[in-house]
Amino acid sequence: MNGAVSRPISRRRVLGAAGAIVLGAGLPRPAEAGAFFWGRLFSVPPRDTPFITPNDQFYRVNYSDHSLEAGANLRLDRWSLAVSGAVERPIRLRYADVLEQRVAERMVTLQCIDNEPGGSLMSNALWGGFPLAGLLARAGPSDAARDVVFRGADGYHDSITFERAMRGDVLLAHSMNGVSLPRDHGYPLRAVVPGLFGIKNVKWLTEIEVVEHDHRGYWQERGWTDDGAMPVTSRIDQPGHYQLLRVARQLVRGIAFGGSHGIARVELSADGGATWREAAWAPSPPDAWVPWTYEWTAPAPGAHTLVVRAQGRDGVRQRSEIGRAYPAGTSGVHTIVALVKAV
């Protein structure tokens, strides 16, 4: 789901590409001449990250290569959304019925479970739609309801707990950044579940089923997490990794995101984690990422290792230990090398 690529990719092809952003971050600090040599080979430009990600730059990852084809072939005159399972009053909505629902909007950041520290598989958008909780209440769910299953036109399925579904913040979205939901992002209707990884945000919805058991979705059947909660994370967007900086004074900037934890503090280290300084950050809507900045002056020419970390409003800190995506998402802090030519 890399927003920087021009073609869709599946989760099976993500790890190698997403990991490239932190290439060299774990290497020992080289001598100055060697650092500038590596910089010429591996320099990564800074990222321009608008607060709202344009639709055509929003990351895309699908469980299968045929998902986009299924979405592209979906005919609106034959499409409907069924609410079924352990409910007293099953519901079927056509697209015209969807558009008649009272519109609610939420700014929500989504992230792929395969996103590496500092990776680009995370984006932010303004979603428009209607609350899932209201639709389920109309259907009259069973007192024994346990999970709510989302099923897509591409055959993909996943679930959230009934309790999570009824909190009121889960959207059935039909618009994205003020326009109709693009086909490659789930048109005509998708789930947007704040705080949970992209695997739970099912696209091209055709059915919502209330069940009285613990549903195992496509990825859970393969050993991945059923919880799906996103951890606290942060990244450096400027300067780029091994970017050559010609002056000592630099504005370091990036984003932090805490999922349901929120963000209360962002810190930057300019000496590989030996010391930390608090960065400035701008308040954001509760389910959106937070832009941060830090005015840094390099004390000397040469290679400097910059590291960022964040902390949630509930005190949960970003994990520094490197962890792979399987089974519950990656962990680690984003590290870059900045090459300062002169002071």
C-alpha cells in the first residue's frame, strides 16, 4: 500500500520495498570520507508530506493481485450491501440508499501492518460516510453478538469485535477527501476503523455479518493478529537519509502517529540515541497523524545519526526494539544519517 508508487502492490510484495527507506540506518558511523561516499550511493531525498494525503498518493495494498480487478469490474447497478447474520431485521442497501444516509466525516490515518519504521505505507485522509453502529442498531443485533464481519467483492474478509463496532467511530465510507471513493480505494463503500491496521479496513464492501463466534479472517487464518491495534510510531521526513546538507542549521520534520494511543510527546536525538530533545508538534484530530518539527544545528561537519521516537497520551512509548511485521506489525525507531558539509 505504498502511497509513493504508481501501481498497486499486494502485501506479499511489500516487505522488500518498504524496508528500503531505512537502508544503512543500522550501520556503524563511518569515517567522514566514507560517509560522503555512501551518501552519493544511497542518498534518499526528503519527503514532502502534506497533512492530507492526495487520493492518488494514498498507499495501496491488497490481499491479492486480483482485488483491483474485482473492484474495477464491480457494477453499481448490481451492487448492494447486505447486513446479515445474528440480527432480527436483515438489511439490504443499494447505492442510492447509501447516499441518503446522514453524512459524518472523520480524519483518519490508515497504515499497513507491513509498514517498516520510517516506511511510506501510511496515509491520512478525510473520510465521509455513515456510522456502522447506527446501521447495526437498525438491524437489531443478537444479545450474543461477538464479532462483526466485513466481506468485500474481491473475496477478502476480516472482522472487528461487536463492542468495537458499536463505539460510534467506525465509518462506512463512500467519499475520500471530498470526492466519491476511488475504485482502487474501495468504491462504492469501505470500512474505516480508526486505530486498527489496514487489514481490518475492508474495501469494496458487499456484506456485513453479525456473528456469535470469534471470526477468523483471511490473515488470521494464516497466523496474523486478530487485534489489529496500531502501535505508537514516528518517522523523519526531512532531511532524507544520507542527504548532503550544506549548512549547519536545519529544520528537521516528520510525522508521528499513535493510533488509539494518540500522541503526547515527540523526541529527536542527533547523536544516535545518546541524548534526546523534545520536538514541537501541532495538535491534530484524534485519529490523524501529527506533524512535528525540530530546529537542529549540527555541532560539526560530518555524519550525524538522527533518531525519532514518540509517546502516546496514555503513556505508551514507541518500541525501540526492531520487530518484523509478522504477526502483529513492525516495531523500531526510524534512524537516518545526515551528512553536514560545513558548519
